[in-house]
Amino acid sequence: MRKSKPHAPSAKNVRAIIDTNILVSALFWRGAPHRLLEHVRNGVFTLIGSSVLLAELAEVIGREKFDDILVRSNTSRERSLAEVRQLTEVVDAPPLPEPVCRDPDDDAVLAVAIAANADFIVSGDHDLLVLKRYRHIPIVTPAEALRMIQAAQK
């Protein structure tokens, strides 16, 4: 049996999971999360997700607190979700054999990352970031992810 070994992402096949909190920021505000989403739109890297993570995104942006933002952004929940679904390679993974994070939703992110052989996970969630990596997969902030992508393009 061949062991999977850590690998540096190359510009042609970078695969990453963007956690829900970062995707929400990417959709509705500017900054590093938005630039990451622009890279996905431009084919610089592949966004990996799962039906569970997409459902979580739908639940979060369905909250009333986003009503004004959607109006100001001249978009709708449906349009935002449809775009993310179109951009996402869906990989549904079995649960981890043992809990890793305090929040089970975070374990779902880790499980998908392993199943999809992701190059990294982008999150703003302290419970994930504190791990720094899971198995061979780095867990990074949006700014760190942008630096990794830039380095891979050289």
C-alpha cells in the first residue's frame, strides 16, 4: 500500500476547502476571502466541498442578518448559493473514525479534506486553525492561502 505524502500545491492542481465562515465573507465583503473566491472563479484552484458543507452555507446565509447585505450587494441567497455550488467539486466523505475537533462541523471539514486529497483548508475558525494541519493538510487563514497560491504560481 502506497502512503500519501505531503505535497506542495502546484499552480495547475491546487485543491482547497474554504470553510463556511470564509465563504460567507468571500461572497459579501472584499478582502482576502473575496480574492480567494476570485481565484476559484478564474480557475486558479479547485474549491472542494460536500453536500453537508453546502447545506451549512445555505443555513448561514439564510439568516435574517444577511438580508440588508444581500440587497446592497444586488444579489440573492439563491444566486449566491448557485454560484458556490457551480464552483464546488462536491466530495462527500465518511465521518472521521474519532472526533478531532470540539465542534463536529469542523470534523466534517477535515473528513472532506482527507477524502478529496485537498492541498489545504482555509478557515477563520480558531478550533481548526489551532490544529495547524490535519494529517498532511495545512489549515490556514485566507491571507496564508493567498501566499501559498502565489508561491505555487511561480
